[in-house]
Amino acid sequence: MRVLSLFSGIGGLDAGFEKAGFNIVWANDFDKYAVKTYAGQRGYPPLPPWFPSRDGAVKTPRWCG
């Protein structure tokens, strides 16, 4: 089963889901230290949250890592 991971932190819950047979297909977090730790433990970084602007362009907020 495919799972989304919102506010992933350092990926501990994601690791538990994968051990239980789930497939993490998308993960996100906005804390730069959590993102670095997640990337170091999981081998890939979670995606930052994004917000569409009024003109339709997708922008990552300044406070993302």
C-alpha cells in the first residue's frame, strides 16, 4: 500500500511503516535540521511544502530549509 508522510520529521514513523510493508511515496517537512537528518537516514530528502501563488506558479516558502 502506498502512503503519504506529512510532517515527516526525521523519518522514524516512515521507517516503521516501511517495515510493516507500506511504501512511502511522498514525504515532506519544513524544518531544515529534520530534512538533513531524514536525508542522511533514508538516503533521499523529503520534499518541502509548497504553495501555489496567485499567478499559478508554485513557490517554496522562504522558511523552508
